[in-house]
Amino acid sequence: MQFGFLRITIFYLLFCLSFYACNQTEWKGTIEVKDGVTFVKNPREPLYAEMKLNLEEELSIKGISENGDFIFAEVSSIAVDRNENIFICDRKEANIKLFDRSGNFLATIGRRGQGPGEMSDPERVCISNNDELVVLDVQNRCFLYFSLDGKYIKTLKSRGMLLLGLHVDSKGNILASTLKQGQSFPEYELIKYDPDLNPQFTIGSMPYQQNMRAINPFAPGYTYAVDQNDNIVYGYSDKYEIQIFSPQGKSLKIITKEYDAVRITDAEKEEEKSKAPPYAGFNFPDTHSAFQSIKLDDEGRIFVKTWKKEYPGKGFYYDIFDSQGRYTAEIFLEAMPSLFKNHKLYAIEEEEDGFQVVKRYGFSTHY
């Protein structure tokens, strides 16, 4: 009896130890602080071998109605207010479509033109902490401000600068990309401006491609996001490095990760050739850049869209970093996040018929 009890006890202890060992994870990176900057070095393998991101579709706003009428033609950006009203930037129709949290159409904001409250090429839309809807009009080189119910407030001219991208922080400062010209090799610069569009500081830059005889559609680029404390999360994809700057432009943290470069397929090259003029020439690299884009969720996690995907099919793998900068998990997402807001994921997707659809998902993570 004692021998049998001992065997059961030993078996139980071994099982517990084995289960504990299998589920315990050890992050194998390093964190150092030098001259006030935190350096986080991540290995190839994430902290957790498996993570599940459960997505539950809550809302789908289709670009075409049941009777065949267009609701929106070309969605370039979306914004969501604190009441979960959805503002869809329709670049082709040159207006903003407003829907409530249930997907009911409420109003059209703006129209095509160059007058007060009018736009020609709206590329980005966001909502400021003052509950103002801010629209970047690339062609008219200005920012348009509206109240959330669609009333026109003002236009902020860019003084002739070509601006791309947009974020307005809690102080009304503007983060945008500017094409810097007047030099031998034009560059795009990511600059933070004050509310009157006076430059404060430059975050980063990248070359502007204009040689049609040697196009590289897979060239590295920069991507950025802004967290709830107005810190700027920035990455230039020539290497796997993510930098975090304070609202004043001070370097706070640098996150790096080991990675395996993804080869560019022949199908990807042919797809890019089909989009270009027939006289264009190409200079394709062998592999993709380190990553594609950066998104932040409400919990301060960084979602980095990589070039790794499942063939055939849509979607890509995302590397997830926690608020400390540790590489915690790798997940596959068929839905491509456009925005995380109020613990929801919003995505701009394309259906089989080619029409766009804006979706909202509830999501939860399980390690």
C-alpha cells in the first residue's frame, strides 16, 4: 500500500513539474538603460510559444447597398469617437461618411471643392481630444476641422507643403509626413508641428523615389503611431528597430528584434509591374524590409505587421510587443487592423466582389 501510494505521489509530482515546465516561459532578451534611453533587445522567439487572439465580428458596413447603390467608393482612413460613432474617409468621393455604433448612416461631412469645408483628396481623418474631426486634404494641402456632428470649423493651410499622414495629439499638435524638396535628393520627413503648423522637431526621414527606370516598390519606409501619453512610436523598416520618443522629441526607448527576412515572390513582383506604366523599370531586392506597419492597442501593446504570411490566402503575421517592449507573441491575422479603439479592432477589408467593407471586431487575447 505504501509503495503504491509512493508511486502515485511521485507520478503526480512529475506530472506537475512537467506541466509547469511546459507552461513556464522565459524571455531571453535583455533590457539596458544608457544615458536615459532604454534598450530592449529581443530574440527571434517570442515570450509565449502560443497566443490566441479571438476576434468576434460585431459590425460590417459594406461599400455597396443591397439595391446596388454605392455607400463609399474608396476608403482611405477611418476614425472612431468615444461613443463609437464611425467616420469613414471616402477619398474617391471626397467626403466623410458618418455612421453610428450600430452601422446606421447619419450624415455626409464635406464635399468636393476648394472652398470652406470642401475637399479634393482627403487621405486621412482623425479625432482630436477637443472632439474635433480633422481631415488631411492632400491635393488642397490643408487640414480641415469639423465638429463631430459635421459643422465646418476652420481650414489650416500647409503653406504649400505636400503633407501625408496625420495624427493630432492631446495638445492639438500635428504629426505629419512632409516632402522636403529643393535639394538633389528629395526626402519624406516625419515632423511634429504645433497647432499653427510651425515645425517643432523631426522624427525621421526616408528617400523619395522618382526614378521611373529603377522603381523599388518594396523599398523600406517609415511607419508611426502615437500612444495615449502622446509618446511617438516610430520605425523605419530598413532594420527591425522601433523607437519611442517623448512628446518633446526625446528618445525614450529603442526596441530591436532578431528576424528572418522574407523573400519577395515572383507573383508579388508581377503584381507590382501590373500597377506601373508600361515604360517603367524595376529594381527589385531579394527580400522584403523588416516589417510593414505599426499599430497600438488600448493596453499599450505594439502590433508590428510583418511580411510573413500563409500562402495562399489573405492576412499576415504580426509580432506583438508588450508595454515594456518585450516580444511576447506572434499571431496570424486575416483582418488587417486599421485602428484599435475602446478595446475594439476596426479593419478596412475587401470582399470577394471587390467592394470594400469596414468591420468592427471585439477581441481578447489568451496566452
